Amino acid sequence: MELREKPINKRKELKVDNFTCKRLKEVFDNNNIKVQIRDFLSTKNPGLGKYLHYHAKTEEANNYRAFYLILDNEEIVMYFSLQMGATIKCRTKEIGGVIYDSKKEKYYIDDDKIEVTSIVPVIEIPQLCVNDRYKNRVKSCKVNYKGNSYNVGHFVFYKHIVPIVLDVAEKVGFQYLILFCADNETGNLEKYYKKLGFKRMDNMACLRDEYSKDLECLIIKIDDLISRHLTFENSGH
């Protein structure tokens, strides 16, 4: 289903006070939300919309990963997912150091490329995507919060995603938040994630599946995440 552009003057004002963050399993039986999940659209990465529609409910039910919807009342603004993971600290590293063999369906370490020193626990954001259909219903995706202007993805990251991550870090203990950057040749997506605080790995390798084998892994330390979150919440003082 294609997106029909709505004239700006007929779009509504975006009000972040209406935003809520819900686990998919909490709202999946809502028929209105079911329709929006089916029609969720990302023109830049159509596969993310299909993933929410075809795979999210099953993966959530199997505790493979947790899916969250950001709702404006009952409109889906965006969705994201979280799962536990691991990275490997090493003395030397190339991207292909940890390899996924799709035929054997298992990981193995290429000893010629990395020398492992320790395993580092992380939380991964496998999916993070704004709904283009929601963007077409609002006049602007800019958010004013405590005297600063953010795009809606930046706001949701620090207002809704980071508190969940930090709560898990307090209870379980892990050192990094990571994601795989599905960028194009412009590098704009990587620049965007770097504004959120992520950076490229240096002396670490990460476990990869078939989807992420060629993507750049970006990482942020939990201590840095805490500092940035405090700045975000106290910026108006």
C-alpha cells in the first residue's frame, strides 16, 4: 500500500505528551493497532515494516527479543526492539572475525583475524524505525522538549528507549548498547546515530547473523548513555 502525501495544512500538531511506550504483546489484540502494524511503512527500509508485520509477534512470544511500539494515542509513531547480545574484546580485529555459517547455522571465530581476550555483555537494538504513515499525518516531526528541538527519533531514543536500557543495566549488568547501521553510500544514517552518541568499534568484534554480516556495528558505553540521558532530561535547567 503506497503512501499518499497529505497537504501540510491538513496535518495535525505533534504532541509528545500523548506519546506512550507499549510492549507489542500489550496491544496486539487492539484491532486498530493490528491494521497499522500491517500497513507500517518505511520507504527507506521497507524490510523493517515487513518484519514488524510478519515476525515480531512470534519472536515476542518466544522471548527471542522484545518489541515496543511508540504510540500517539493509538497511532503508531515508530517501533523498536531490544535483545541481549555479546561482543568480543580482542587484540586485533577485522569485521569478519566472527562469522555466521548459514549452511551450518552456527557462528565460528576466524582465528586468523582476531585474538579473543574477553566476552563483553551488551544490549542490542535490532530494529528502530519511524512510521512514514505517521510522519504524513503530522505537520512536523520536530519535538520541543525542555527548551531544545529534537527530531522524533532522537526524542524517543532518550525519552523512552534509554530508560528501559538503563533499568536493565541496573538489574543485570552489561557494558554497552549496540546497533547495526543499515546505511547507504551517503553515510547519513551513521551520522544520525553518532549524534545520539554511538561510535564505531575499535578493539571489539560482534556476533552477526546473515542480515547484519555486512553492516557497521555502532556502540555506546553505558556510562556515556547515563551522562547523555541526564543532559537530555536536565537541559532546561
